[in-house]
Amino acid sequence: MRILITGAHGQVGQALVAALQDTHTLLRPQRNELDISHSTVVGRIIEQAPELVIHSAAWTNVDACAREPDQALLINGLGTKHVVLACQALDIPLVYVSTNEVFDGSATRPYLEYDQPRPINPYAYSKWVGEQVVQQLLRKFYIVRVAWVFGGPRNFVQTMVRLAQERSELAVVDDEIGNPTFAPDIAEGIARLIEQPAYGTYHLVNDGHCSRHEFAREILQQVGRSDVHVRPIKLAEYKRDSTPPPFGALRNFVAATDLGIQLQPWQTALRTFLAQLSQPHDA
């Protein structure tokens, strides 16, 4: 299949390329070749004649989105509309990579795929707008919500490992809950999803959920730095521009139940990622 991936050079995008390049023909334009914030991107996608588009490009700096909500809406909302219009014109399926942040975090159990989104910050709102556009304008789509992604060069895991080398104590919030999720596991899940026309909304997250504090402790334990004290603090103490959902855990119910697509436990995925980090890189 001829697949165009927006954001192919991002954390999820790189994992998608690795998962799909041996079995599909991939189109992976650079950002300057495919600026989704401009309506001209509609024609450019159509010209490349893909058979499916995976839309993983987004402005994911949640604090910057809080400072510039119109820019977040332009890129994540209207940008998605431009990609959707191209898919509509070509009559091809779209995979839209969304986020757990579309929920407000007031739940007491992990969110299911058809629970009602209630975004509480500009990043979340812009991604929810993207979901609305996809559902309103397309018949053939997969909305794939993910959470707390790690697997690239810049993420929470890398930050904790780096800070543990610099400090004897780290302060990490213990009242923000989510699913640490390995980018290659997301990509493998999407690779299996697109092999069948089971369109709809999916939560592709690693199994299990935890607080940021528990996540940090597990990271340090796995890298042999349990000597570094991880002090629990509250979200209210951690000053930032955006407001994350306090309980943002997702449950992969639909993909697991209907399609047998189950992602491994997050602790196992973390072990795999840390083992990759410890391997020497070729010069």
C-alpha cells in the first residue's frame, strides 16, 4: 500500500516508518515540503496519490499551545482539516493520531473509546477539534488516541535519566495519572489496524497506568539509580502554563476485544527502550 505519513520525522512518525517500510511504499515529506497549516497542502497530498494517510504531525508542546492557543488550533485543528479534505477528495482512509488529553481527567477509571471528551487545555481542545473534523468529513477513518509517548530522543524517560545524573533528588507529581506508551508499540498497533477496514476510535496504549511519580521511580529502578530520591509533589505545586487532566489513563478495549491488538505492559516496554538506550551507537 502507498502510505503518506505526516510528521514522519517525529517520535511516533519515526516508529511508524520503522514498522511499515518493509511492507509498504512510504511517502514521508519533510515539514517544509508539507506544511499542514496552509490550505495548499490539500493539493500537494492529492498530487502524491497515497492510498492511505497516517496523520501523526501535530504541535505537541502543550505549554506552548497554552501560550498560543490560536496557533495550536491552526496546526492541530485546521491543519487536520486540510489533511482530511485531501483524503476526502481521494476517497482514502485516514489514521489520525490523537491524545488522552481530550478527556478532562475527572474519571475514576480508565477512559474507554466512546467516553465523552471534555478538553481542559488549548492543546487538548485543538486535538479534539481534529477528531471532530475527521468524524464529520470522512467515512473511512481510524482515530488512535495515545498517551505519555516515549521512544525518541526527547521524552519523560530521557529527562528522568538525565536529571538522575545531575541531582540526588527529583520532585515529580504523584496526582497526574496516565499510560506510559512506547512509540514502536503504537506503530505496530497501527500497522495491524490498517490491514483491515475496521474503522473507528481506538486507544492504543501500553497496558497499565501509573502516576508520573511511579513512572519516574520505575525508570530509575530499571537504570540502577534507586539511590536518587523521587519526592512526590502535587500538580498544584508544579507551575506550568498548561493544565493536564489529572486522571488521563486510557483503556484499550475496542482494539483488544475486537481485533486482538493488545500492547504489552508499560514496564516491559520501558525495559526494552532502556536496553536500546544502553546499546552503543555506530559512529
